[in-house]
Amino acid sequence: MYQLKIFKPVHTMQIDIPAHIEKLLFLHDALVIPGFGGFTAMRTPASTDYVGGTVNPPAKTLSFSENLTIDDGLLTADIADAHGLSTEDASRTVEEFIEKMRNLLDQREIVTLPGVGRLYKNYVQKIQFLPDATNFNASSYGLPPLQFSPIARSREVEQAQASHSPTDAGSAVYTNAQAYIPNTPPPPMPEPTYAPERSGGSSSIGTVLGIFLLLAALSAGLWYWQHRKNAAETALKPDTEAVDTDRSAPEDKSVPETPTKEETVAPSNPDPNKAAQESLEAKEKAAREKVNIARNGRECILIIASLSDKSNAEKLRKLLTEENYQEFYEQKGKTHVVGIRFYYLKPAEIEAKKNALKALTGVNYIAVRKK
């Protein structure tokens, strides 16, 4: 960080240009450094910080703009008047000051103007200005922030000492003065209402009644749940009971007569007993499947791999057996299909089995064959 303070023109006189800039900013609301930029002062009124408990005086805050480059003559004239120089020498001194500032800014340095602020270039090569805390308002310069605190007021009301009897003329006057105060009638009071007291016995009866109703509701809920459960189990077994009824029916019938030759030859008249038996077996099989599905779930086969090498297929089957899986094996020509067989109730169980087999065998794709 570089601090520009003193510059030397051709003669030996030392000129503090930043001091001239600071002085002119107290006297003017705008100051242009020719060919470099300009400072603008904005007046701000007094402000109150309720959190910090301070009142800040009126001030002038500075801002810098590179667009203000037209010389207003203030800086050159002030240097010429203060040091007895000609306008050309004062202008040459300002140009040397500006050239040195630009060289430092191009080298990514920070230029400090004492009492004014700091200048630097950002990443897009634009000059940025950070003002100091100087108050350039001449009427309020040097005034520190005023500290304040809220006034604590007592809310207690002093009561008159009515118990003291008047013993002097002053107290007599005070008593006479009080005699002239008009007495306003008090507001009418509401008539009292009668609220009968509740006995402890009624409250205890209400508590017991509430507990009884709660137990009755719980009992009704349990009974309804058990009834729904029994109804669901009964709904799963209608076909089985129908099969048992149909099975006992043919036992009461007499042995059917042997069909004649004509009946045997005629394809249009099939044996009704045989058709009934086949229908009965089909119903029984369907009922067993429904009961089995309701108890154990549906059967699912997961195909892990289709291998052409039988030894690899045997190794995979041995691995599945060691991991307590019910292995599935099927040979189609020279292809050996290896997988597992299991029963499931929810589709999520299939995904769990597939993830477990992927972790065990390292196979990324496992085919699902449902039955």
C-alpha cells in the first residue's frame, strides 16, 4: 500500500496535494482531478442508532467516479494561490501527481489519500474508492456521536396521606379545597348471581362413567377387528368347502352301470360321471392353489444366468445351495439356466431377493419369471 502525500515540482518547494484535496472537499460538494476522476460529496442528515444508543451528527459522504474528468480549475487554482506558483507550474505538478497514481494503480497497488480515502483497481480494471470516516460537513465537523439512554419513568402513583389530621393553615386549606371536589356517584354494580356448588359425588360419578364408556368403546373396537379378521379368513376358504361338499356327494350315489357298446362308441354322449370327477378335481386343485397362495404367497423364479459351460453352472448351483436358497435349474439344449425359486406375498420381496443375489453373485441383471 502506497501513501501519496508529497510531490516535488521543478523547484525545491514541497507540495502536499492530498492535503489540498481534503481542504477543497470541505469547501465544495464536488472536486475534479483533471484527467483522472472526480469526488462528489453527498449530504446526509443526522441519524439515530436505537440499537447502539447513539445520535450521529449531519455529515457529507464521498463517492468517486472516473467519468468526471473535465477540469473545474479548483485544485490547480488552490495550489497556485497557496504556494505562489503560476497556473502552468501548478497544472504540471497536478499532472505528475496523476501519472504517479496511475502507475501505482496499474501495478495492483492501493493508493492512500490521507484524510480522504483509498483507491485501487478491481478485477475489471475499474478504479474503486473506499472513503475514510472523515466528516466533510464543515458545520458539524468534529462533533462526536451523542450517546443516549431511554428515560426510566416510575409508574407508581403517590397516594395522599389522608390519615394525617390538618394541623396548620396549609393543611386546612387543602381540606377545604377537597370539600369542593364534586363526588361522582360510583357506577352501578351488577347484581350477584347464584352459582350452586357442585358436590364431589357428582364429579366422581362422571369420572367413573367416562372410564366405563372408554372401556366399552375399546371392547367394541376389538370385537369389530376380530370379526373382520374371521371374515377375511372365511373368504379365503369358500372353494375348499365347496370341494369337500362335492366330494362327499358321489359317495352316496350307487355305482354307475357299465356303459353299453353304443354309449362307448358314440363320442357325442360323454360319461357324465367322468366329467363331474374331472371338474371336481379341477376345483379342488384351484382351491388348494388359492389356499397355498393365501398362506405362503405366489411362486417366483429369478433367473441369475444362462451358461453354456456346465462346470460353471454347477459352481453357481453349489453357491446358491450353500446360501440356503432353493435353487432352480433348467437345461435347454446346450444352455444351463440357473436361478432360485421362492414364494412371495409382496412385490417388495422380489426386489429384496434381486438385490441380495446381485451382491452375492455380482450379476447386474436378474430376470424375473413369475408363476
